[in-house]
Amino acid sequence: MKTQNERLVWSVGSLSWWLVLLVALGIIFVGVRFILVPAAGAEGFGIGFSNVFDGDYGRIKGIRDIFSGLVLLPFLAMRMRRVAAWVFSSAIIIPLTDGMLVIGRNGWGDIAHWSIHWGTALYMIVVSVLLFRGAGDNRKS
């Protein structure tokens, strides 16, 4: 039973903290790959480039991916679970729509790519539930 003075601390001892960090670092990696090797980033995404000028769009996507990961890091560092939960949950729209874009371009047969995007969305939904419930937080009095 919790006392009135007891509070929960979200930190490196919390499973949800590490699950958010995994996504943040993963999307930063994806962004860096889009900037350094745009064609490889596009192939990994599931929609390859159709001409040599598409690399600029890959770099644009890359910087946005890096931002998406970096925006979570201060919340992790400051142990702001609720804020991270809202930002993280709002970002679920990204892999959902990315999966729809892959299906729109390549069809349902490209399971390898759309399932990565939708699998990421499912992972993020589960982590969001953990974040909002405070599951795995450490108790500190």
C-alpha cells in the first residue's frame, strides 16, 4: 500500500524508460542512415528512389527522423514519464501512415516492409499503455 509521501520515479530502472529509449535511438539511426546513404534508407523504408534527385528527399526525411528521436531524449533525462507518454503516443501516427504509404505503393504483398512499420506502431501502442499506467516505475519515498 502506498503512503501519501511515496512517489513513483521513472528512470533507468523502469522498463518503459528503456523501451522509449530503444525507439528514440532506433529512429535516430534511421534518420542518420537516410542522410548518409539516402538510397539505402529508402530501400529499408520500403519505397525506393525512382531517380537520382530523390536523395534530397531522403535527407529531408532523415533530419525529421533524427528530430523525432531527439525530442524524446530530454523527457527521458528529466524523468518526465507523462510528457514522454503524450509525445510518444502522438508519434504512433508516423509508423501507421508509413505502413499505409508502403501498401499504397507496393501493395499488400510487400509484407516485409509494411509489417515493420505496423509492428513498430503496435510496439509503440504497448509502450504507450505502459507509460500511461506507470508500469515498471520505481518507488521512491
